[in-house]
Amino acid sequence: MDYKRSDRVGDLLLEVISQLLVKEVSDPRIGAVTLTGADVSQDLRHAKIYFNVLTGSAGKADAVAGLKSAAGFIRGRAGKALKLRVVPTLEFVYDDSEERARRIDNLLKQTKDNQ
């Protein structure tokens, strides 16, 4: 398989950021955050980090605020850990794919029951 460098950097970023969230970031707003994926631009200057909240969409606003406030700290530590010449700017994006999948599943069940 042929992996792009941006994919490899994204995987490493997920690993490092998840460790940082557990060990070094003490913000209670991001205690229930689970990282689900990373999308790094080809020039490695921008990264979207996708996350989900274990409490559902109820804690989404708090988690977004907590991650935005910790983004600079996380970026600095990730840059040191990965030893990259250019450390991507981090944008945290809520991943609602699980909720959409659940809604589609419910719709499919309803149509099946109506037949």
C-alpha cells in the first residue's frame, strides 16, 4: 500500500494528541473526548482533528471550547514530540458521523416497519 506522508503525520498526530489529552491537559471540559480521525493537508501546514464526546452532543460546546483553548499547548508539545520542521495548525472538529449513522439506522427501521 502506498500511504501519503500527510496520512502518516495525521496518524502520529492522533497518537501524540491522545496521549497529551490523557496525561498533560487537565481541562475538565475535555475529559470525555475521544479522537476519531485526522485530516492533514498535503503541505502539512493545517490539520483537522476530529473528535467525539462520550456524553453525546450535550458536552459538545464545552469540549470545543476546551480543545480550542488547549490547541496552542497541544501544538507545541506535538511539534516537539514529532520533531517536525513545520508543525500543522490544529483545528478541532466535532465528528457527528455516529449520530448520523444512528439516525439513518432508525429511518431504515421505520421504513421496514411500515412495509
